[in-house]
Amino acid sequence: GAVVSQHPSWVICKSGTSVKIECRSLDFQATTMFWYRQFPKQSLMLMATSNEGSKATYEQGVEKDKFLINHASLTLSTLTVTSAHPEDSSFYICSARDERGGYEQYFGPGTRLTVT
Amino acid sequence: AQKVTQAQTEISVVEKEDVTLDCVYETRDTTYYLFWYKQPPSGELVFLIRRNSFDEQNEISGRYSWNFQKSTSSFNFTITASQVVDSAVYFCALSEPMEYGNKLVFGAGTILRVKS
């Protein structure tokens, strides 16, 4: 099966700093990746669709200047949380779409962000 | 707009009991996909099944079975002879057709607790 990794798996940062999360498709190329956010005991909410070589598409209510997405290669998308605040503390999960077959999405293991 | 409803917030059963997790969806699309994912305490999403809208056959995989009924817009998941390792949050999800971006909409999730 297709494998997606995320790095780091967890990170603690101070309020006001920026944090970068990487999402990699390890054994397939993905022109499209997705970023989700999950608050404790809640469901996954799609934040944005990351498109290789073009701008990301953000869901309504997601601040594009705060959550910067870069999809510079066919195997890597990054999410940068800029000027992080405690309310940004959450579990961030990416998925990558495998276009070789049925456009299945494969999920990364997630990144737990804690902003102090 | 697409919507997925998992009315059961939390279910507790004793080991070896059968348990059914309900999922009701709304969509205007004639082509769509339905999914079930398991999220254990580690946080990583585990893919369980994908079903396309044209395939209403029920599916069985070991102790897991799924009942898809388009007439009632439901895609229920049954675990037979539950085990403690089945304890997790289970999400039902609906995917847009490819031409709309293939985005996933998740239900709120059902917490399943299996006691020994």
C-alpha cells in the first residue's frame, strides 16, 4: 500500500513563532495533497487542498496567510503555521492522493502541535 | 452541500458483543464514494473500506461488515464479536466526485469502547 509520512510527529512551540510540518508521499507521486485539522474529541476538518506547482485552495474560514502551504514537488507538501497561538494547538493530518488507480487518499500519521 | 451524520457519539459494549455504527449521508451527486476509517488512540487513521455509489452490495471482511443502502442514504458498519482492540474512534466519510476535487467530508465520529 501507499505510504505517507509526516514530520515532525509532535512539536511544541512558543506563541508567536512559526512551525513547519512536512507531508511526504514515500512510494508514489501526488499532485494533490490535503491538510486536515482535528481538535480534541472532534472530527477532521479539511483546511486546504495542496496542488503541486500551483497555489493551494483553502476552505472557507481558513486564513491563508496564517497557514502557508507549499507543494514544491510531487512528493512533498509543507504546512507552515505562522505566528502560532495557543488556539492553533491541534492535530494536523495530511493525506496524499494516489492517482495511479482510483484516486485513493492515503493519510499520514499526523502531527500534534502544542503552542504554549 | 455534502454532509455525513454519525448520530452515535459513544457506544460501550462488552467483549464479544456485536455492535453497529450508524452513518447517514447527504449529497446531490450521483457519483460519490463512502468510507470508514478507524482512529485508535495513536491518532493515525486506518482505512477500513471504500464503497462507490454504484455498488450497493454488502461487504464482509472478517469480523467487519458494511451495509450500504442508497434508499435510506445509509452506510452502516457492524463489528461482530467485538474485541478490546476494536476500541477506537470510527469515522464515516463521503468523497466528492473527482471533478470536484475529491475532497473528503467526515462525520463527527463514534467512540467505541469495548470492555473486557
